[in-house]
Amino acid sequence: MTHTDYSLLARQLEALLDGRDWLTNSAQTCAFIMQQVPDLNWVGFYLQRQPELLTLGPFQGKPACNPIPFSKGVCGAAGRSRQTQRIDDVHAIADHIACDAASNAELVVPILCGEALWGVLDVDSPLRGRFSAADQEGLEALVEVFVRSSELPDLPLAW
Ligand code: SME
């Protein structure tokens, strides 16, 4: 499995996110991850702009499914459980939502703003079993850098 130096990536991302605007920072974060983490075909944000519904935000990759309710898919599971979902083979997940036929593995990290679920970061790979526990920890750390660096608007969301 590919070794990625996530602590170096966290420092680089921190330097890249030099303003507090969440829109700029979310766009930069997914572009940065797509460039720096090998073997990915889709990286993007889904935002909770209405209760229990995930709306597509900035992303890199093919046009994607929108919106995603909390009741469906790997993103929905991350939203309702607030737990990272690390899936070796998406085809083994009955309600997986296939946006890009190239995707075989998926990691979805919930993003919290205080008590509220603000959104999720969704990362897809064409390689089965692509995401190790170390990748999960590293990508969660990159999400933490994004949250720390950004002014996240509260729910209810008038934006
Ligand atoms: N596969 C996701 C849907 C989002 S796309 O992968 C971009 C899911 O099952 O929630």
C-alpha cells in the first residue's frame, strides 16, 4: 500500500489555507487532497444545508449525485452516525450510491461544527482496499486542519 506522509500534508495544507473563508478553503482542500494523495478518482464536500440532507459542495472529479439524504449511502451513514466510514469494497454495501463507476473504495469523514454536523468529506478510489487505518487517521487530520482554518457558518444555513 502506498505510504503517504500525512503530517507533511497537514503542514502544507495549513500553509495553503491562509484565509478563513470556508468556500475558498473547502475548494482548496479537495484540490490539494486530489493532487497529493495517490490513486483517488473523486474528492469532495457534501454540506448539511438543510436538516438531514447532504448537498454537493466543492469537489474534484466527475459530476456527482446530489442531494444525498442521511438515510442513504456511505455519506448518509457518516452523516447520521458521525463516524468515519472506511469501505474497502463499495459494491459490498447494499445502499452505496454509485456516482462514478470507477470508484471501488471510499472513505467518508464527518465534519462537525460545535454540536452540529456541518458536512462530510468524501474520498473515492478505484483501488479496492485503498484506505488503511493510517489513511483514515491522516485524512481525518487534514479535515481537522480545514475546520481549524475556516469560519464555518452555523445551521440553520442561510447561505
Ligand atoms: N458513494 C457515495 C455517494 C457520493 S459519490 O461517491 C461522490 C455514497 O454512497 O454515499
